Amino acid sequence: METRTALVTGAAQGLGQEFAVALAARGYRVAGLDLVPQSRTADRILDYVELVADVTDEAQIRGALEQVIDRFGTLHVLVNNAGVYPSLPFEDTSPEEWRRVMRVNLEAPFLMARAVLPHLKAAGWGRIVNIASAAVLTAPPTMVAYTASKAGLIGFTRALASALGPYGITVNAIAPSMVRTETAERTVGAGGGFEHVRARQAVPRTQEPPDLVSTLLYVVDEGSGFLTGQTLNVAGGSAYL
């Protein structure tokens, strides 16, 4: 079987780093894309392709993809993990902030999927995984823009799955709870945020990045070709579909 190649966005730390490492451990050739260098991720993966680019910039995405194809010759898996999650009252959400959240959380996955699609079609096999959020189900009142962007991402996942099914390409979403990452500890998890979310879960602990790894590996597995257009809610029982 051909060695698969995966591209993970937001790979410098947190979920993206764990996803990249897990895919490499499973035998994938891995490239990671982030706004910043990814030395810690690169230290954990042999033959890692480190791409510093902005997921909202088409020209930078094209340049990054050229590096992946030059190095590996093909691409099979895209993990749209990069995102932003500001927490603030709706009245304090400026139009500029709303557009920023939509650009990173919703438009960027569109741009990435559009850019990688020719390579996935050429390979005759593909997996696109979008990292959504259980916030779509729990609707936190201080994350209106974020929740709207992730709801849009779930809709995008479903429609794109219908469009790409005939090409052997599946499209699915994973919806975590609040995950303990360095960024979350500085922002939404600070000041009792983790405790608030944990109190609403059936599983009484804070979600960690490794909690999502097995779900990602299942979604991209060779045997998961009949799974598409779905949102896997991996949120400790904070909400039920």
C-alpha cells in the first residue's frame, strides 16, 4: 500500500502538534503548517516538513503546498485544525473581530480544501478532517462568533462530503470540548473556564489533546471510507447528538 501523506494546519502546538505526531507514528509522511515555526513538532517527527504560512492567504497556501508536493510527490489527508476562539460579550464583538473569526475558522478551511483538492483527486483517495467544536451544541454566550463559525464549518463539512464522495474523498468533522492547550490556558480556560466546562460534562475531567487522537486516526483510516459528512462529538458528554 502507498505511504500516505498528511497536512495538518495549526501544527506548532496543542491539538495540531498531537495530530501530526500521531499521524507520523501511524506511518504517514507529515507536513505541518502554522503562522510560526514548529520546532517542537519537528523535534518529534522524522522527515517533518515545516511550513510557515497564513491559512487565510491563498498565495501563501499555494507556496506551502508546492513544498509538500516537491518533497513527497502527493497528498492524501488534510486536517483543518488551525483556529481562533476569542471569548467576549456579543456587544463587544466588533465587525472586524467577527470577520477575523470567520476568516480563520471558516474561510481558511475552504481555502485549504480548495487548494488540496486537485492533489487528492490525482491520488484517487483522500480524507479531509475539519476540527469543529462542541460549542455548536452547548452555545456558550460569550463565544457567539466562534460558535457561528464552527456551525458553518459543520455545514461546510456536510456539503463538501456530498460533493467529493464520487472521488473517493471523505470529509468529516471532529467536535471537541474545551481542550487544555497552552493557548486555551491563557485565554478561554483561564479564570475558571476549564472548571465551568468540566462541570457540564459527564466525564469529570478536562479534555487533553491526546483524547482526540484515536478519533482522528479512525476518521482517516483506510477502513473508514464509508464514513463521510459526519460530525463526531468527542466532548466528554457535554452535549449529546
